Amino acid sequence: IKMANAAQENIALSLKQFEGYDSAVTETINANEDKLDYFTDKMDNYLIELSSHIKSSADKRHHNMLMQCISDIERIGDYAVNFDELAKKKAETDVSFSEVAVKEFDIIRDAAAEILRLAIEAMNDENDYIAKRIEPLEEVIDDMVLLLKNRHRDRLCKGICSINGGLIFLDVLTYLERTADQC
């Protein structure tokens, strides 16, 4: 759960970077990512060693679930680094998102934050009811990303958004979709 919370924190920090990039926040994100990578390696090694001692099918299912969760959490941490890099690129190139893109970004960011919250809560509480809410939200996020990419391409074609800003925005949408997929 601590790993999941660290990944969640990094996602929030990195997405906040789009509002005003701060290199000190990048240092925090990178330090957290280093910890996530370290703990992932330690947990993977431990679970691999443990696997030969697991006898019951229920324990094997739990073991496999843990292996998958660790991998998913680590990947979410990687997406946070991707967001941070895109925010830095946006700041360095002095690109801005259109007013509409900012509103869309806020909506999809909130949806990603909610699916992360649900995934962590379901994992922490081992709550099937909460876990069952994740897949429908992930499908909604997939649909939202597709819709927002189409709208954004239309704005690009109409010259409402810059090419550089548009490419960054499209990359952000892709990584948000992948974050939801990991949940």
C-alpha cells in the first residue's frame, strides 16, 4: 500500500507541474521513483523466492495478484515521471494549452485521480465492491481519452492550439489512459 500511495503522490505531483513547473518538485518525483524501483526489485525478489514454498491454490492466486500489483504500481510511477517530463517540456518551450484543453485536462486528471484512489482503497481494504467499480471507470476514461483526442485534433486543425502544445496534450492523454489501465 505504501508503494501505491507513493505512486499516487507522484502522479498528483507530476500533473500539478502542468500548472507551473518547479524543478524542486521534479527532484521529489525522481527520488520517489527511485524508491519505487528499489522496493519493486526487493518485492519481486522476495515473491520469487517465496513462490517455491506456496502450496495452496488460494495462496498461489494471492501470490500472483501481488506480483501483478507490484508491477502495475511500478508502471504507474513510471507514468508520473513521463508526466513530469512533459510538463518540463511544456514549460521550457513556453507552450500553453488552450482554455478548452485546460478544462478537459482537469476533467481527465480528476478521473485518473479517482481511479487511483479506488484501486488503492480496494487493495488496502480487500474490498470487492470497490474493486468492481474500477473497470467501468477505466472504460469511461478510455472513452474520454478517445473523445478528447478527437476534439484536440480538431482544435489543432483549426489552429486553436499550437502543434507543440497539442503534441504534449495528446501524450498526456495517452499516459493518463495507461495509468487507468494499470489500475
